[in-house]
Amino acid sequence: MKLSKQFNLSLDKFINFALYDKRHGYYMKKNPFGKKGDFITAPNISRLFSEMIAIWIISFWKSLGSPKKFNVVEMGAGNGEMMKILLESFQNFPFFFKIK
């Protein structure tokens, strides 16, 4: 697509066009996720990412005064791999990880 130099397009309209246009949109051409796609989430590349997040979560929990009630919620568009690794990592810190 070629635009004249005098054409103004706001950023939100540009992003919407680039991602969702029926003919040219990134998400409309193919499925970008998975082995045959060109996008993969960090937890699926290496355990290290999720393990570092686990350490940060524990540190943050301590900075809050180690509350007895503390929720960790994975709200990403992944396959649950991050939470799986977080739970495995938390088991190495029994003062944090308590299953009742």
C-alpha cells in the first residue's frame, strides 16, 4: 500500500489497518502463533523467563509484608506453560508455597 505524503492517518487507525485489514492485515493472512507461525510467547522459549518472574513474585510478596492471602493469576494468551513453571519454581520456596 502506498499513501500520498499529504495523507494523515492516526496511530490507532494505522495499527488497526496493519493488524486487521481483510486483505493486508497481519492477523488476517495467516495464524501467526505456534510452530508454523512467527510468534511464540516467552514462557515457551525457555523456562528461565518464568523462573525469573517467580523470583520477582516472591520478592514482591515479601515487600508487601508476606501476606497470608496472595493471588497469582496468569492472564496471558498462552497455553498455561508460565503458570506451570511458576508453580514448579514456587515449590523451591516452602515459606511462600503452601498448599493446604
